[in-house]
Amino acid sequence: MNRLRDPRWVLILSFLAILFGVPAVQTIREAVEEEGVLAVEAFPRSLSAAGLRTYEHTLESASWAAKASRPWFQLAQFAGLKDGGSKAIVARDGWYFYKPGLLDLVARSAPTVSPAGDTNDPVVAILHFRDQLAARGIRLVIMPVPNKESIYPDRLTARAAHLKGIIAPRTAEFQRRLNDAGVEWIDLFAAFRDARLESGAEVQPPLYLRQDTHWSPRGVALAAQTAARRLRELGWVQPGRVRYGERPAPVQRLGDILQMLQVPDLEQRVPPEAVDCIQIVQRDSGEPFRETSDAEVLLLGDSFLRVFQQDAPGSAGFAAHLARELEQPVQFLVNDGGGSTLVRQELSARPAYLTGKKVVLWEFVERDLGLGREGWKQVPLP
């Protein structure tokens, strides 16, 4: 009995209770729910390293103890250590960054080829898509959107305070290959960097949202101006006759990076960001901008096309601002997180989007060069 009063034995017994008690309770819960014991059902047939890792991750994701405790551990990390976990980086002056995107930005990875022979090379996929559109008399222009950390590295650390934009080696190589292949693309990297270097730029609203992976209303407007100017320089879009107006449409937005933290009662700890959006409206009727199927320009892209356009306040995103710059309507097809391949697969399944089109503007975020969902498949158009 005296041994049991020893603090070391208390720690040992507590550890053993957790070590054996949690899986025992998990097994009992699963058995009572009559859905099968996951530890048995999910056991890999092949005892390979990959199979065992998958088995471990499956058990971890289904654990009631992990689900119950994880948010509170994340809260302790966030509130006490300013640690955003696996998804977020808590940076300077209320700025947050998407950690997987930053890690991919500094990594070097060679294009991969699957056993079926499908390349995962973005330039090959772009050329394949361009040639298919050209056969239909449609021109393609690419618009890679810089990662937030590519434009604001100085918000990550004080050691980068002198930097107003960087180009990662893989991105520079991608741009060089686009030029060598004769692919037309819109250089938002230069446009955003130049905007940061302008006199008085630091007192202007930032080009990206502080709490979010996406661009701000100022970034949206600058991207639309840059894209419209390039399309006119190429002579691919003729001056339109539709006049659009604008009106203020402020919103409160809790950034997607903060939502990734899954911290309990987060909104009470970090207030939403005030965002001064500009909504585009029909000048004659005052109605918010709406896409039209008979437009000559089709936009393909990811959530950068969705933000402010389909999100609150609506009709204040890139599509609306580009229509205003071009003075003509546009149509768009958006797939969240799927700018590399999924949006083209969706277009292949809905070819009516190409009817009457003269130009396709394909937008995707820089991090998709390495992290694009489904990689960079060659998608045949019907």
C-alpha cells in the first residue's frame, strides 16, 4: 500500500489506465453500436509500412478520445503558444498563413508520372488543354494567383521585413516554361509586387485578407485590371458596350485559415475581419452583376473566383470586376480547391459552357503547382 502512495506509482498507473483504457472504451463503443470493431475491420491485409500507416491514421481519425480532446489541445496551442498546428501559421500583426502552402512553396519536387503514363506536369496539362481549345477556335490565357506568402513574406517574420514579394524557384521555372511554350499568361506576381513598391503602398489596404488565404477587395480589383489590360493588349477581347456601376458592400469575414484551426469559441477570441467590398451593379437598373451564358469570355478557376462573388456580399468578386473592366458580361465555372484538374473535368462534363466562347481565362493558385487536387491530369474535352 505504501508503494501505491508513491507519486511515481500514481503516474505509472495513470499512464497505464490511459494506454489501455482508451482503446478498451473505443472497442466497447464500436461493439455496442453494432458497426463492427474498427481495429479488426480496418486491419490491413498487407503488413507493409504504407498499409500500417494507413491503419494507424484510420484508427486515429475514428478515436472518440482524439475527437473530444483535439479542439482543446488546439486551443491551448493557439492561445498559449501562438501555434496554429498543422494547417495555420500565426504570423505578425494579426496575419495568418496556410502552412501546407508555405511548406510546398519552399520545397522542390519533380513532376511525377503515374503507372498509366499520365504526367503530373502542369505545363503539359496546360498545353494539352490549350490545343483542344484552339481546335474549337477558342484562345486560352493562364492566370496563376500568387500565394499570400509570396507577396507578403515580410508579414511572416521580421527577418523578411525588407522583402515586398518573392518568386519561389519552382514558380520561376514554371513561368519560364510557359514563355518557352508560347503560353499566354497574366503576370499577377509582377502586378502585386509593383503595387507593394508604389509610394504610399503601405498605407493602402493589403492585397490579401489577414485571416484568409484569399485576396482582398483591393487584390480582386487589381487582378481584374491587370487581366483586362492583357486581354486588350492581345486583341482577344473587343471593347464592350455594357456599363457597370459600383457600390460599397462591407462584410465581416472570419478567415478560412482561422476556421481550419477548429478552436472552440474562436470568434470570441479573434474577431472577424472587416472587409470593404465593392459590389458591381448594372448601371441602368442597379441590379447586382450576373453572369450570362452568351458571354464571349469564360472563367475557370478555384475559390479565388468564388470569394466575394458567390460568397457575401455577392457580385463583388473577380468575375464581376473583370466584366466591369471589359464592359461586357462573362461566365464562370468554379471548383473550390480544384483549379488544377477538377474544374477542367467539370467543364468536360458540361461542354455547353464553351458554346459561343472566344476566350477561356484559367485561374489557379500558385500552391496548386505542387498541391493541386487530382494533380495535373490531361482531361479530354468531348
